[in-house]
Amino acid sequence: MKMLSKPMINDALLSKIVSALLSVDPNIVAIVLFGSAVYAPDLARDIDLLVISKEPKEREKYEDAVLEASQSWDVDLVVHKVGETFGRLSGAIRAFGRILFGEEKWVWEVTSRMPIPSFRDAWRALRRAERLCQAALQETDLDEQDDNWRDAFNWLFEAARRAAMAFLNTDETRWGTLRGQLPQPFQDEFRAIANTLHIRFWYEGDYPHDNPEWNFQTWRDRVARFISDLEQAAAQRQTS
């Protein structure tokens, strides 16, 4: 059976998908691309879209509309009504969202109540990274193993990012902005964590394939120190 080849994720493809969505729902006020299709289109496995509508239709109508326009790409749709807010995806959308249709105000409205992470959230992210490390060690499929290692390293970065947000008491998710707001020596350390774990190891996939477990543990301990030091600095700031 011949496999259908997927076209590149580019403006032409996205424009067709947007037009298809608008054809079934004229009440759509914004369509936002988020996830890996924004920051790593060459590595993306699907297309994640947030659809904001004044009067949302049934999900099946949107899915049927994009079936042909997506040209064999899987499109994961998050459909939201104007005025409603949601939490779990807010960070990803605010950090990496690309507006394909509509005005930014609609996007900020539905993501405006994103809670500020706590240091507890940072430690939770670190534990998730540890679980992904264990999954990678137990995986026999090489592609799945590679995905787990990359995700494990990226969740270490996510743990550091949450710690930075907790320290700064901000819902800002863009790591470049967070880095600039951190005092030294945290600023330089966060830069090293982001550049290595998020960009090189995860985005580019250039992690040490010969000994990933040792490198993971080394970076895990480094990120844990970063979180602990930020948490201690925040506590000292409150008592001073």
C-alpha cells in the first residue's frame, strides 16, 4: 500500500485549513496554530489548532471540514467559545501560538486566567522528566526511545521555566523574556539550560546518544539545584 506523502507545513497549507474552517463556521473570531508545528514544523507529527468561535459548532463539522484541506496531516482541534477561559494549554498557546486568523485580543481573553506556576509545579515537572527517562530506558522501539529522551530533556527545561515563573511571580511563558528578568547568576544558568535542553537536545535532537542516561542525570541534578536555589532566594526575599 502506497503511503500518502505529507506536504510541508507552510502558509499555503495553513491558509487552506483556515478557509475550510471558516466555510463551516462564519462565527469564528480567531484561529491559532500552536505546538510543534510552530517552533519545529519539520519535526511535527500533527497540526494543533485553537479555534475560538462566538457560537461553536459540533466538533465533527470542523474535523470534516479540514479533512481534505489538511492533505493527510492529522489536525488536532481545540474549540473554544468566546468568553470562556481554560488553563492547561494556556501556557503553550501564549508562548508559541501563531495567530492564523483574527485578532490577538480574542486569544488573550481565553488565556488570561492562566495560573502562575508554583515551585511545587516545577518539582512536578522534574518528576515527569524522570518518568520519561525511565520510559526511554525500557523502550525497545528506537523511534519511541528517541522521542522519550528528547521529551525527558525538554521537561527538565520546563521544570526550570516553571521555577523562573514562580520566582518572578509572572504568567509570562516566553523563556527569552523570563531569562532577561532573572537576576544573576540565575540569568546565565537559565540561558544554559534553555539553549542546551530545549533547543539543542529537544528541538534539534542533538543529545548525547551514546550515553543519554548519564547526561540526563547530570542535567537533572543541575536543574534541581537551579530550582532549589531560586526557591531559597524567593524565601529570603520574602523575609527581608
